[in-house]
Amino acid sequence: MKKSILVIVLAVFTAITFFACNNATPKSAAVETTTTAKQVYTCTMHPEVRSDKPGNCPKCGMKLVLMDTSDTTQMHNQSDSTHMMK
């Protein structure tokens, strides 16, 4: 009787430990997904063309290049100042 209770308690403890450790994995995977989702590809000749994956520009056929987030900020700042001057 004591042996079966010990086995049941041990099985429950093992299951709880497994599920507790298993829940940490999807959270870190979700963080990686959001990090990679922010990558933007653009054409060097047509900066208005943007894509979330590599490929070719639909206007000229050139290869799309990965755009830095700092480039995105500079482009927005330039366009904002242009509109303010008009």
C-alpha cells in the first residue's frame, strides 16, 4: 500500500515538473518570432517597396536588401521634414 502511494506521488511530482519546465519554452520562442518579424527588406532603387521577406523588387527586379531599423527612422524623419517645409 505504501509503495503504491509513493509511486503515485512520484508520478504526480514528475508530471508537474515536466509541465512546468515545458511552459518556459514557448515564451522564449515567441520572443524570437517577434524579433525576426521586424525585419524589413527594401529595394535600393525604390525605397517605397518594402517586404517582410527577401525577394526581388516588383518594379525593377533588383534583389531586396535588409533594411536596418536606424534606416527606417532616418527615412521617416526625412519625409516628415519634407512635408513640414511645403
